[in-house]
Amino acid sequence: MKDSLQPGLTHQHRFTIPETKTVPYLYPESDMFRDMPVVLATGFMVGLLEWACIELIRPHLDWPEEQSLGTHVNFSHLAATPPGLTVTVDVKLESVEGHKLVFSVTAHDGVDTISTGTHERVIIDEARFLSKLALKQP
């Protein structure tokens, strides 16, 4: 972790929603999901918000040896977004507590605010993480 990783850093990330990021594609094994409206799935939205946070901190880590993993999400999903709209995600690093990072997040689809909230991530050493993970393999 570099000294430049400090509270107050901001980043804006844009992504145009393809049909493959809509509810019917979330768990195609589920008939219920396949029958639902073709709008941005909350599960994919969470991933998009995480992606924006990763983009913010990546230049401040010794990537790829240092990475981060999400540990807590607290987001709303306020409005439906059809495919073709571009979502703009604004993130701000609010605090750095050792390896724990806290972000504020908002997202807008060009028509509506679709999400607000907070996200927590922890910085990991990839090799150490993978060695611990190997112990869980069946």
C-alpha cells in the first residue's frame, strides 16, 4: 500500500449497460430471474460499484501483489436502468483504517440516481490470501 492511499481520493467510472447485465442474466438457471424485466440487476450493480472503487485505489496499491476484496456493501437500488443507458459511478475514499477502506458511492443512469451508499474493502496480499484459500479446497 502506497503512502498516496489517503482519504479524500475520488474517481468517476462510466459503464454502458449491456443486456447481459440485466436480471434475466443474473442466474440463468432460475426460471424466476429469466421471467423478470430486462433492467440492470442489483447483483450486477453491486459489482459495478465495486469496480469503481477498485479503479480508484489500484494506482495506490502494489498491483497485482496487493489487491482488495469487498467485505461490506450498503447500497440502495433506487431506479430501474434499461440496457443502453450509461451509468456514471462516483466514489470517494472516506477512510483508511489499516487495511480497511471505506467508500461513499453514488450512481446515476443519466435519468435517475440509481444508487447511493457505502462500501468497505480490505487490502490483501494475493499470495497469502491464495495460500489460505487453498486450505479450504475439498
